[in-house]
Amino acid sequence: MDDLQYQPVPYNVEEEIRKNLQDENFRREYEALEPKYALIRELLSARQHSGMTQEAVALKIGTTKSAISRLESGSKHSPSLTTLRKYAKAVNCELEIKLKPKQQPKTI
């Protein structure tokens, strides 16, 4: 019966990412996802700051809690500008979109 006991496998996500970043292909794909995750962090931070639940935001926007959950999880579909504006207004924020020039490699 002891062989049926739950024995979790130790796994350190940060360490695995650090290791995998040594691989050029992994690093390129990982870095390509950064804008998506930056948006998710912004959405979650704004909602947390507003003190609202996903349900409350959904009611203000006129959608469902599951739609807000998908938006905040970065599901397959990219949100429209209209959706982002509605979300921002619901959590008492202004939507700001910036285009930043890429940093050029330094030459010696």
C-alpha cells in the first residue's frame, strides 16, 4: 500500500527556465512571449488595485466572468482594442499603448 502514496516530484520552475534559456531557440521563443505576459501582469495589477473581482469587472463591461478570466490568462485570442478600453474603464484606469524603439546593439 505504501507504493500508492503520493510522492511529488521536486520541480523548480525558475531553475528550469534558467537552464532552458541557454538554448537559443528556447530563449528566442521565451522572449517573444514577454509582451503577452506584460499585458497580463498589467491587467491583473489594475484589477487588484481597483479591488474588483473578475465578476465585478464582467458586470461593468457587460460580459461574463469566464471571458474576463480568459482575458487575464492570455488565452489563444488577442483582445481587441475595444475590449482593452472597456476593461481599463471598468477598473478605473486609462489605456495607454506605446511603441518603443528597439535598442540597437552597442558597437565598440
